[in-house]
Amino acid sequence: MSSLMLWAQVAAGEVGSGRITGGWGYVWASYGITWGAFSLYALSLWLRRPKNLPAGSKE
């Protein structure tokens, strides 16, 4: 067996199953960041809304 074949077998033995385990902290953090951004954007829209428009105005 060549040394390249032996190296390939050793490297293949070190590879995991290809599945990510855990990681829910990152998922919840990304949801939190997303909802935080949506909330800040909604707040900015509410704060910048037009005030004291005349009745019947479309702007």
C-alpha cells in the first residue's frame, strides 16, 4: 500500500459523521438579533411618522 493510500485512510478516520451537534445557542442568538433589528426598525418608523397632517391629506 502506498503512503498516500495510508494517509488517506488515516485522514478518513479522523473525519466526523458530517452532522453538526449542538449549536442551538447560535440559532437562538441569530433569532434574537433578527427580532431586535426588526424591533428597532419598527421603532424608527414609528418615531419618524408624519404628525399633524391636515384632514384628507394623503401624505
